[in-house]
Amino acid sequence: MSGAFQLGNLSVSRLGFGAMHLSGPGIFGPPKDRDAALAVLREAVASGVNHIDTSDYYGPHITNQLIREALHPYPDDLVIVTKIGARRGNDGSVFAASSPDELIRAVHDNLRNLDVDVLDVVNLRNMFDDTDRATELIETGLTVLADMQRRGLVRHMGLSNVTPAQVAAGRRICDIVCVQNYYNLEQRSDDVLIESLASNHIAYVPFCPLGGLTPLKSLALSRVARLLNATTAQVALAWLLRRAPNILLIPGTSSVKHLHENIAAAELKLPDTAIEALGAGPDISS
């Protein structure tokens, strides 16, 4: 499945699965079809996916509980990456949860709901726009996680929604195995960061690889998809896999059909002419 990459001492296939959308609308509450959500998780693993991205504030608690129900006891090679630093309000609103006590509680919530003794990778999510406050969160939060690592509760740490300077600040505290930021064919502001991380053997995991709430839509993307008899989503995912060897993908879906389409993107070969067309930058169609 388009090769593997090391997250610390853990080897993962480059195309994984994001569990976020297995919860209800707005990533809140239970799924409309619980059996379908369980089926997607089981089919993902059966199809060779060994990297699942989740968080206990998805739902909240819903996606982790679904993962446990569908897959526990977990295959030996399955790597579950979770995220902390936020919490959900009773109305579905999202708040920062970055104090040491909140981070410790979040780790234990993930351990309990996933039913594991140690978390493979924990991403610390920056929830602040203010750069100084965000850097303070990272320094404090990673210090907390490093202590939990020493206690055997966390194997590896990552960062999410961060700047290059914040990555550097984090690496002064502990080893960082992955960075999860917003990046896709149309949003390429992290190009330099991706190269820097690759030189240090750190994974880059783009969230919203297909454009988030507004799906990717460009003339070049549509033309390449028609040429290759593929979907635009498959082309966008294949482009990311070719973009840099340290990019890992976690597209999410609640549909087995779409899951198989996403997995097939790992085998899609983009000719140089397609790379040139897509590499020219966004050409948004109306």
C-alpha cells in the first residue's frame, strides 16, 4: 500500500484511516448507522490499513468506543494515533483543554475508551491563534506527555495545527514523530515545513487532504482524473503520496465503497504530465 513509514519504532502504511467522521453530524454524538461504522473499521484493517487516527473528543468518546468494539483485541501491527488538547461542550462546541490536568485526563480517557495500556502516538493539538500562547501550550503540554512517556503510558508524541517555529520548540523538549497540519492540493503553505520534516525523518500527516468542508475542485484535477479514469479524490490523494515520502494520509469515510476507493489511490500512478499540471497550483473552477 504505497510503502511504509516509521513513526518512532512503529511501522505504518502510508495510507491510513481517519476515524473522525464515524461519529455523528458535526463530529458530535453517535453515528446514524453504528453497524456501518463498525463495518468500515473492520474492512479498513482487513484491507491492510494499520494506521488509524482518532481522538477521544470526537463524539466525544464515540470514535474510540467504536474502534474498541470493532477491532479489540487489536492486531499486533495496528498503530492507533490519538489527539488531545480540546474538549466538546454539551452543545457540540469545541474548547481548548490544554492545562496539565486536562491533558492528563485526556490521556487516561483515551487509554480507557480504547482499552489499551499504552497509547502508540499522542498528537498535541494547538487550539490557539495567539503564537506566544500556542508555544507555551506546546512547551507545557509536551512536558506533561514526556512525563507520561516515562511512566509507560505514551510511546511517541506528535503535534497538530502548528507552525515551523512551534515544531522547533517542541523538538527541544522531546522527540516528535509526526506533525498533523492542514495541507492539500490547494493549500500548500507548509511546503517548506514538509521538506524540513522529511530531512529529519518526521512524518507529515495532512488533515483535510480532500479540502475539508469545501471539496477540492479545479480544472486541472478534473482533467487528470478523466485521463486516468479515476475520481478527483483518488488523484488528490495520489498526488499527496507522491509529493513527499514522509507524507502519511488518513482520509476518513463512513462508507465501505469510499474506503476502497481511497485505498486504491495508493496504487494510482500519476504520470509526469499529471504532476506538472497539478503542480502548477490551484486553478479553481466555478
